[in-house]
Amino acid sequence: MHALSHGSTSTPTTIAVPPALSLPVIEAAFPRQLHPYWPKLQRETRAWLLEKRLMTPEKVESHADGLCYTDLMAGYYIGAPDEVLQAIADYSAWFFVWDDRHDRDIVHGRPDAWRRLKDLLHNALDRPGDHLGHQDPVVAGLADSLQRLYAFLPDTFNARFARHFHAVIEAYDREFHNRTEGIVPTVEEYLELRRLTFAHRIWTDLLEPSAGYELPDAVRKNPAYRKPALLSQEFAAWYNDLCSLPKEIAGNEVHNLGISLVTHEGMTLEEAIADVRRRVEKCISEFLDAEQEALRFADRLDDGTVGGKETSAAVRACVGNMRNWFSSVYWFHHESGRYRVDSWDDRSTPPYVNNATEGEK
């Protein structure tokens, strides 16, 4: 199946989506949008990766644009002020670099380096200003992106964001243990862990600075808001599993829904792929219903007061971007060089990663 895509150049391109991964409902019912700041966003994030030494100049030149990290964020946080989107995009690029560092520490058997990094990231999360000049680019890069993200909303939001990301770091540590020991989690264990390693709450939290408004707890925790937020993130995580399965099988991975289904549910690989796809499609159909309930909830919040009107508008903005996440994630997986494993010399080793680690040279 083909569809018109923005891609990572100024000229739209036609992207071929493999039939096994095509989702006609996304292409038909979830029109793709791109934040107007995107061209500058791409340039600025590329420069930031260089400045923070998160990728070598050669890797940035060869791969940064093709990885489409800025496309993913520019297709999600529509309506965000430019400086908010820039901070989110840089943080997202950092997240991918950190994910690759975590993977390389596992592949090359560097548990001591990983533990040092894990502890440093926890510290940087609580005190980013103390880590801006850290010798490890991954630590300094997190500190820089956090200090900027923490400038947009009150301290109550920042504390919640930090709490959610502490949990993500610990989940990465559990994944490190599972992969090092060759432990394939059960389906239920995997689904619980995946919500953390995919950082469901983080990307949902960042809807709020994009809307310029911290949502009250009673609104965020209301099922009418939480359900579409979770479904948008579940879709992304499981579609990622579907697209990354060849890479992860090649790399002897243990963390993929398809791998858990094969190992613990006795499915063939083909059956597992079909099951993951069914889950992905169910997320879409359930979201369409949950989206309408969330919009009705937003209507009820507008009680005639200034505060009610502002909260209602913020919820509408957040729910609209939950919808945008579907198309942005979908096209990212077919444009980004991160998933073109058939073109790599080694299907388990991305050509854009650096195998060195600051902890162990």
C-alpha cells in the first residue's frame, strides 16, 4: 500500500507500506499533520545532537535526518509553542540515543557501565542543573533537555514527570536483567513492563506543556481522559513490536510481545504476528469510541467559568494530539532508518549507533 508522506525532506514522497504492516484505517481516518515549525526543528535537533556529543558528526551527517526523530514529535504535539516542541524533540532524540546505549551495553556485556549510567540518570532527573557539564554525553544531554522541559509548567508537573521517568529508568534496568539472563517475560509481565519501557506516561504528560496547561489530577485521572491516552500509547508500543520484530529476532531479543506469545502461549511466529496485529487494530477501534467520550467529557468541563473553559480547551487539545499519535507513529515506522533492517550489514546492529560507552572504553 502506498500513501503520501511528508518524509524527512521538504518534498513529499510516496512511501510503500508492506502489506503485513499496512493499516488502511490509519491512512483513511487519521489524517497526518506536521507542526509548521518542523523544518527548523529538524535543523535545531541535529545541531543539538552534535553540540551534546550524542552522535558523532559522521553519524549525524549520515543518519540523523533519515532517522526521522523530529518528524515523530512534530506529527504528535501539534499546537505546541515552538520552544516546547524543540525541548520535547531534543528529549525524544536523547531517549532514542539512550535506548541504543542500553542495548549496546547488553549486547557487549557491560553491566557495570549500565549500572553507573542508571544511577547517574536518576540523579540528573532530580537535579539536572548539577549535571549539565557531565563528561558522559547521555547524562549531560538528559540534564539539558530536562532543565528546558521543567521551565514550562509548575513544579507539581515537574515532580510528576520526574516520578514517572524514575519508573522508566527502573523498567529499563529490569529489561537489562531479562535480556542478560535470557528471560522472556510472560505476556502479562511483558505488557506491564512495556508500558514503562515505552514511557507511556511520559509522552502523555508532555501533552500538557504542549497545550500550555497543567491538567488537574481529577481530570487526568478521570477514565474518560485516561482511556484514550492509554490506547494511543498501547497502539504505538504494539505497532512498534510488530515493526521491530525482525530486528529483535536477529538480535536474540526477549522483549517483544510477539516473542512472549511464541514462548509462553505456544503460538507459531505467524500466529503471534497475527495476534499482535489484532491487538493493534483493537486499539484503533476502541480509541475511536474513547475519543468521543473524552470530547464529551471536555464539553462537561466547560461550566461557564474561566477555569472551566481553559480546562475544557486543554483537554480538547490533548485528546486531539492523542489522535495525532496514531498517524505519526505509523508513518515514522515506515520512514525511519531505525527499522530498515534489511539494508543493514547486520540485521541486529543499527549502523547509526556507537558501540563505545563512556563507562568502559
